[in-house]
Amino acid sequence: MLAKGLIVFEKDGFIYTFDTKTKQANKVSIIINQDLPLARTVKVNAADYITSFTLSPGGERLGFSARGDIFSVPATEGVIRNLTKTSGAHERNVEWSPDGKYLAYLSDETGEFEIYIQKHDGSESPIQLTKNADTYYFELLWSPDSKKLLFSDKKLRLRYVDIETKNITEVAQSQVWEYNDFTWSPDSRYIAYSDPQKNNFNIIRIYDTQTKETYDLTDMWYDSHSPHFSPDGKYIYFVSERDFNPIYSRVEWNYAYQDMSKIYLAILDKSTPNPLAPKNDDLDLTKKTADDKKEDKKKKNKEITEEDKDTLVKVIIDIDGLKDRIVSLPIDVSTYWNLQATNDKILYQRKGSKDEKAQLLAFDLNERKETKLGEFDTYLLSQDKKKILLKSKDNYYVLDFAVAELKPDKKVPTQDMEVWIDKKAEWQQIFYEAWRQMRDFFYVPNMHGVDWEKIKNKYEIFLPYIANKHDLNYIIGEMIGELSVGHAYVGGGDVPTINKIYTGLLGAELSKDVQNGYFKIDKILDGANWSKNLRSPLQEIQVNAKVNDYIISIDNIQTNTIDDIYKLLIGKANKQVEMLINNKPSVEGARKVIVVPIADEAALYYYNWVQNNIKLVNEKTNGQVGYIHIPDMGVEGLNEFVKYFYPQLTKKALIIDDRGNGGGNVSPMILERLLRVPQRATMARNVLIPGVVPAQTMIGPKVLLFNQYSASDGDLFPYGFKKYNIGKTIGVRSWGGVVGIRGSLPFVDGTYLNKPEFASYSIDESKWIIEGYGVEPDIVIDNDPYREYLGNDDQLLKAIEVIMEELQNAKEIPDIPTPPDKSK
């Protein structure tokens, strides 16, 4: 009980008392004795948290970045080495040097991600190559001579650091996007990279580290990417989308392009013959004996100069005419990536429209033959080209490389990558990395005017008191919430998990009959028996239950013996149960049926809500107006639009419902359909109903509903609807969160952090739109929750009223004209 005159308040996570007489505030010391089991140091298998991997030059060992540490793991058997052992730092993006001496990686041990190299056996302390990082670093790539490391960053730069001098050289600076696609020539002189362009294509450019000049390999007309030099320096292989084979939509006369890519090679030295030129079998009168070949080899070795001792490959690039020396491999048009090569073979992955899984293939330049090696997630060739690393799901295999079907058997022993985790240190690292990621990726550098350094200081004081990962996620969530922006989310990671037991649900509303104790069916949700996602268990053909029927028993337990029928359905989701159903509360005359309960009724409730809205609109408009609800702007929302838009093109008008739309990115596709304006009508003999061009056009008036739960792309949709003057909008102001996100960057324990990165602003003036405010409807109608509970949707009723008014003045397709008379 508090003393008289004391006020208790909270500040910065602490409890204070304020004495109204003395005007003094005092912090209350609160100590709760507990074991904090979720904050203890624990041993975990780092293999569950692998974020990158690399292969030693001879394929003997693998390097992994996993759970924030760098590991050296034998390909088959041997000692596993943890080279860093730092719970308080995040080491990632490991790359083995071509000479085998070092593993390079990124670490934030200094408080920022910097580049380090470490002796392969961990016998020496790591060497820090960069310092004073001013942004987030992405990828690392060694030069073949092991003297330089190429890397890209969030400031849209491509640079390399010299291992000896630690000097950094800038290769390229983009104004469009990040560099994530680059390679070295085998003599370490040239860098080829994909340069993002404003038209969303990439141009492959070549940078000369000696002259500092940059040349274009490809042009603006075709997207080109994934460059890779052949080991002999004769060619650059790359992928480009240059084949156009449209497929046509089944729902309308429209096109799409799927498989467009092939692999191309550019011949660098104009004196190098085309390896794919037409062949002509003829007499060879210049064949040499074995002794002649030995003499030639001795002579060639004598010609190697001092300058060539570091590398036997010297890349020659004749820039003049380079774009004309591009040829395509004779392979299928598809989707290709991950190119790696030997001198006469090119390896690549493919997953086209005809492939169920990603294919690993090899093309032999000499034999001009493609060979399938297998189906794997990804692969790596060793530096000496004698070994190949294959990844399939969470398993890694190292095999002798051969151009034949690869059959991995012995797994790399990642299961022994155990590491002790100091959770307190790890949580601290995650906190600061989350703060830095938001600093480096937030869409505007001023952080919405928030002093971001001060915000870090405000929330870091809670770090000593965190007792489990949920606490940390909460603190980070509160911190990024200071930015007052949508899409700033944090979650996941190494959180305590609970095994869920799903109760079987029947897609029905049930009540216990107080007189006899059996459970009665009050309502059955309509479903679609043909759809496994929309099946209503009691409506299925073999069940055929009715409203007012009784469920007498479940698995031989009578329901009048229990107080809650769902006790009998615990753990029964998607499993067969045996029921007795009767139209009277009695075992006598009951039918025995097999029912398969579902785990979630949400899809059924949504389906019934949509169907009821369609029914209401039909009844209120005499069948003249169509209705579509779009639940999100992803696959599900696009599917709902397609399922309900095209069948209702026979209607005279359309109500589109964006309420509760959870967002996505397909709103431009939907707006494009709604924007169609007929340019002409069409007819044919004996056809009484004319058509229009473009086909599949809704020519009548349209009305849009949205509310406070219309979010993200569900915000952008009503904005576009109003901007294009498609029709009236009704409801309440939308959510107001349109700064977009992409996938999370890696964290040591699998935490995800959404960083708002992509913003919209007005096309008419330099002004921010929507974010933090939303979109205002033309007509404001706020549904009363009580009336809505009773089944009265005032927003939808207003939409019906408005659309019927607009129908009165709607212009319809003109009648087919009188046949022309050209006899005069």
C-alpha cells in the first residue's frame, strides 16, 4: 500500500515514486529472483543457421558462415574448426582465397561491418582490411591471384581492396540500384559486372584495373547478366533475355513472356576462332608425332616471360567489334543462372516453365553437347576444377567433378558444427545490427527527422534486462516504431517454440441442447466440395449433414457426456473421425459417417462472406451489378480478381471491394484491367450480342470500397483508382503505409527485419503521398460495429445506391447498325 502523497510512474522502463510534499522523484529498486533459463549460454548446431558457404581451391574443405561464426569443415572427415567464436559479432559472406591461404569474410566486431581475412587453419589472428565503413557491405569476391577482394555496398558502389596495401579502388557507382553480379578475369586484370539501368535492364560492363577504363560488352536493348570468364581467358559467358516467344492468357487475349534466356559467349580476342562455328571434316596432313608435341611443349615453356610467372593466362580484350563477337550456345530457351566454367565446358543452372526443379547442366564446347548433371539447389566448382560442391535442401556434398550424372552419397559433416552461444552477447549484437540496418536502408537518410543515434541510446539501456528472444524482438520493435512508418517489422529468430496441436473444426456453428445434452448443428458454412481449400466437412457428399441435425457421438464417445464437443476433436484436424449423426437427439436411427475436420475455418468464413455480398448486390440491383472482393495484392488477391472479374463482364456495372486488403504488389495489373476503355464495337452474322475491343472490358460504371484496413498496396490501389478517375470511392480513410520492403538481410539466429526502403511520391509535384495518412474516400461511411454484427453493411449498401444512380446515365454499346448497301 502506497504512503499518502506518493505518485507512481514509469520512465524508460523503470518505476519511480514522486513525493508531492518534497517534490522528489526516486527510482524503485525491483529485484525478481528467477533462473532465466532462456538467457543461459547454450550449445546449438550452427548448421541450422548457415548463411553462406565456400569451397577450398582443391575441394578438401568447406568454409561456412553459420550462427555468426566462420567454420572450416572437412569435405568428408576430419577436424571442424570454428575460426572466430564470437557470440557478440556477426561474421558472414565467407569466401576462400584461390591460393587456399585465407578465408575472407565480413564482421561487425568493430561496430560496423568490415572486411577481414583469416588464415585457413586459424593459426593467426584475423587481419582487418577495411575500416570506417560508411554503409552496409554485401558480397565479397577474391581475384584469382588472391591479391584483391571485390565488394559491393548499399551506397551503390562496386569497389575492391588491395590485400597488401589495404587501399580501396572504386570500380563503379550506380544511380539506379545495388551491384550484386560481378566477376574477375582469370589474370585478375579485368572485372565484368552487371550494371543496373533505368529501364530495369542490366548492361554488362568490363573494367580494366590497369587503365581504369570501362567498356560495354552488351547494350541497352536486351537484359544481360551473370557474366563469367572462361578459365583460359578466351571468352566471357553471360545470360541474356533475347528470345521472344509469347504465351497467351486463357482468360483474355493477352500475352506474357516466360522463357526468354539463353547463355551467350563473347569472344574477347578477335584472333580467337569461334568455338561454335560450322565444322567441316577434312584431311589433316599436319598431324604431329608424340616427339613433335613434346618439343612444342618445351618451346612454349621457354617463351614464358618473368611477367607471366604469376599466371599462365593473359586475357586479351579487343574492344573494337566486341559486341559483334557474341554467339549463343545451342541450348533451349529457358531461365538460366549461376554460370561456372572449365576451359572447354560451361556449367549452369536452369529452371524454365518445363522444369519442375532446378536443373544442373554442362555444355561441352568441343562436343557441342549438353549433359544433365542432376537436380540441385546450387553448386560450386573448386578452383582447380577437380571437385564440385552440391547443395540439396540442407545437405552439402563434395564429389569428383565429371560431366555425367552426379550421384551424391556422403554428406559434408555439418551436423557436428556445434557452437556455444552466449545469448546475452548475441542479443546485443542483433540489437545493434538491427539499428544499423535501419540506418543504412531506410528510404530517406534523415530518418523522418528522428535523432537515430539518440534512439539507440534510449533503447540500449534495456539490453541487460532481456530474458528471452521475445523480449529482444519487442525492444527492437519499439525502437523502429519511433520512425512512425509502416512495414517496419521484426520477428523470428531463435525464439522458444511450442508444438501446436490443432483442434479439428467442422465448418459449422454448434450448440448444446440443454434438454438432452447432445450437440445440435445450428449453421453449416457453405463450401466448395471440388476444392480441397474450401471443403466444408459436414457438407461433403459422404456426410451430407443438415442444419438441426444432432451430432450424437464422435469416435464412439457420446456428445451428451461432455460439456464441450471440441474436446473430442483435439488433434483431429485433417484426420478421419467417426460420427453418429441423427435428425433427432437419439442413438436410435443415427447414421454413421466418416468426417475429416479442418484446421482453420477462416477460408470458409471468407468464402461465405463474399458469396453473401454477391447475393446481396444481385438482389438489390436486379442482377445488373457485379461484385468483387480483393483480399490482398498478392497471388490470392489476383486469383480472386480473375475468378470474379471475367465471369461478371456480362454485368452493367461493378463494385470492387478493397476493404481489409493486406497489400502486395499487383494493384497496377488490376488497375490496368479496370482502366480499359472500348475503342470500337464488333459483330458477326447471326450473333445478337455485340463485342468490344479491347475484349474483356467492363464498360459500365465502377465503385470502390475501402477502409482503415486497406493497407500497403491496398492503399495504393484506391489512390490509383482515384487518380485515374475510374469511379467513386466509398468508406473510410485507408491505413496509410506504403513505404515498401523486400526480404530480410541475414541475422545470426534467423531474425527477420523489414526495413522500409521504397517510397511513392506525387507524379504531379514534389510531394510525399499516402504514407502516414492514407487515402480519403469520396464518400465517408463508417460502419457501425453493432449494425454490422446484425448483418447490415452500410458501406456496401451505399455502394449499391451510388452505382444504381450512375447506371441511370451509363452509356451502353450502340445497337448493330443497319447493313450497308453498296449496290449504288
